[in-house]
Amino acid sequence: MTPFEQAVTQAQAGELQTPTVSTSNGNINYFKYQLAVHKYNLSLMSKGIMSRGIKLKDLKWYYGLKGRTAGDCLPQFIELMNRYTGK
């Protein structure tokens, strides 16, 4: 089980309190926000643009992604994101 899956499971069980993410349309699920931000960063990395404060190594570890480059990991991440969001 990846650290992301552990965090989701712990949050659902009430063992982990997640921050509140507020938007103009109301509050949204923290993990969906986290996935959206990480997809944005991973997409930039796959085009050769590095983001400050985030490393590919950290994303690969947190989500259990395999591959050498961000381009290799992006399809796996999108699949994981679709599984989590139910699309």
C-alpha cells in the first residue's frame, strides 16, 4: 500500500485529519485537490519544466509510480487519479 493509499484510508477511518480546502464554490476534498496539483506539476515536469519545491522522486515514492522520467510516470498517475476520482 502506497503512502497516498494509506493516507486516504486513515482519513476515511477518522485517524488522519486533513486540511480544509476552500474555493469560491465551497469546500473540496483535500485528496482531490492534492491530485490536481500533483498532476499539474507532473505534467510540467514531463515537458521539461521543473517546479520549485517538488521532486519527481517524491511523487514516485508517494504514489508508487514506476519509471525513469516524468513522462513515463504521467500515464500511471492519470490512471491512479481516475481510479480515485471515479472517472
